[in-house]
Amino acid sequence: MFIDEVNIKVIAGNGGDGCTAFRREKYVEMGGPYGGNGGHGSNIILKVDTGLHTLIDLRYMKLIKGEKGENGEGKNKHGKAAKDIVIKVPQGTVVTDLDTNNVICDLKEKDSEIIIAKGGRGGRGNTAFKTRSNPCPTFSENGEPGETKYLKLELKLLADVGLVGLPSVGKSTFLSKISSAKPKIADYHFTTLSPNLGVVKTIDNRSFVVADLPGLIEGASVGVGLGDKFLRHIERCKVIAHIIDMSSTEGRDPYEDYLTINKELESFSKKLIKKPMIVIANKMDMPDSIDNLNKFKKQVDCEVYPISAINNEGINEVLIHLADMLDNIKDEPLYDEEETTSHVLYKFEKEKPFTITKENDEYVISSSEVERLFKMTKFNSEEGMLRFARQLRNLGIDDELEKMGAKEGDMVRILDFYFEYRK
């Protein structure tokens, strides 16, 4: 089954918790802190596998969750980092963050990979907090939570030439004649239900990849027929080849067919209509085809190549011309730099400022940074709570609460945690 779009949720692994421990060996006076750090949580990694040609393996994997790093232990033993989770995807997969609608990456290179969700760092043990002024800290950290992301994965096929046209114009027959591909061929509409790829070799030993896309009809760009589902695969093609039924055996006018396809391409994406194009006039072995071809050439301003795919006539000339076109077209990225983030932002880069809102009689603090600090704090020791209070003060939250009119004893909430405001 050909699946070219899936939505998944990924949760990277949390970091392991730091350990609060002390040296207690006999004859070791004033042993001091001895707790180790937690291990790093597992990253979620997307990696290209050239052996895959569909996203079907991810269709039922709605949630992919990483493992937590091991907790730190006494005697300064650090926890082991969790093993990364590697998800294999086909070459040409585009990843979009559904929360922001930003394209995160375009995995078009062979063996390319990206950390799509970063695992949390391990919490520090109490040994890490030892200072000259506090030689025996009694607190440690929880592990940092791993990143959570909602993603859309789209497969956009890597092909040099895309064959487009209305149903039953001979696209599949043409592909079967120029390559070893075996697309389904029959005398009814929408025979092709998924894209087919074929590697073409010209008589002068040049090669390129051709994609046969399911037939387009009027309204395809807005969901009519199958076109809206597969138009995305044309986006990577360097050249668009219109295949037109020049025989008009179904009562359609070749020029109207040409206009219909161009309209759907432009409606789907302005970039498509600007791509280099040629017209392949098929079924020239049929009656009236020559008259229709002469009339058609006067109506268009692009190159037209007459062929009979069924009789294998005129095909070599088309392939040579396509190879010449491809030789003179430079590779261009599918997305501009402004449209894509080529890397995952490091976890500890500066995040958005906190916000404080008053709901009924309580103040609610919302901030990814504050929530991260809260989750990493162990509130089972007085030192840990005091450290968290200092972190909030350093962020400017105390000053902001005072500006908003907070008084002694007012309730302040972070996530589901309530505490009283104290000056």
C-alpha cells in the first residue's frame, strides 16, 4: 500500500534523576556529598532509508516515545544514557511541526538524519552543587523532560520528470515503454492509484527518473478525484511533461485538456506553473490526430513532441530532449531557508518570556522555562525549594507579581502546583 502522509506524536526520553547521597565510610571524616548525575534521555531521530518507498510503517505508530535515562546513584555513579530511538523514513520525506506549521526538515539526501525531538539532560546529583560556601548540599535535580512534538510526515517523491495529464491519456503506457516499471494499464479512468517511478536510460547512455502520477481532472487541486493527494509529488520534479491525448477519442479538446492541467498545477502551487514544461502529444497513430496536432501547435507556445506510445514511435526524440533539459537545470531546494528550519533548536536556548495572568483570586505563571525548572526541582528538601524560589526571583517573576498587586498570602500556581506569595 502506498502511504505518503502520516501524523505522529513523538516524546523524547526524560533525563534520569540526580542522586542525593553522602560518603559514610568508616574513617572518612566529613565525607561530604556523593550523589551522581542522571543519564541523558533518548533522542528521537529520523533517518533516511533508501530501501523504503512509503510511510506505511508509521501509519499505525501514532505515538513514539523515548526511554528515560538511568538515575544517578551513590558513590558518584552517573546514570547510563538511554538509547536513541531511530525512525527510518523514505528519501524525500518532509517533516512539519503541526503546532507551528513550520517545516522542520526536508530529508532528501541519502542517509541523512536529524534529531527531531531532543531527550532531556540528566538531573545533577548533589555532588555537582558542592561549592565553597555550601560544601554539603542536601538536594539534587530531577531529569529534564524530553521534547514533545506533533509532526506531519509527507513523502514527496524524488523524480526528475513528472508525467501529468487527464485520465487515460497514456501516461502509464509511456512509462512502461521507457523504463522497466510495470504500472497497471487498462481502458478505464484512474487506473493508476499511486505514483509509479521508472529509471530511464537514453540511447546516448544518460539516465534520469520519471514519475507517473495519477490522472488529474478539473478541481484536483481542491480535492476532486485523486489529484490533490498526489500533486505534492510534482513539487520536486525538475521538468513537467504534459501528456495529451491528441486523438480526442473521448470527445475532449486537446487544448482544453492542456489548459485544465495548467490551471490545476497553478492552483496547487504557483511554483509548479513556473517549472520547465514540454508537451507530449500521444496517440498519433489514431485518426484525426495529425489535424488536431497542427491546430494545437498554433494555440500553445511550448515545444510539442508527437509520439505513439503503444507503437513505440517518437519516444527516443522525447527522451533525448528531456535529458538535454535536465542537463541545463540546476538543483533547487524545495523550500527556501525562510520556510524551513534545518535543525532542531537546542533545548537551553532563550525561550519566550513568562506570562502571569490573574484567574479569580490566584496568579497563574505560564512559561516553558519555569515549567522546566519546576519539573526538575525536588521539593523534598528545604534547600531544593529555596533554590527554586531563587530561580524564579532571578527570572523577574517576583518583581512582576509585585507590579500586579500580589500581596502576602496570595495563591500562585505553576501547572498544578500552588504556593503562597511571600515578599
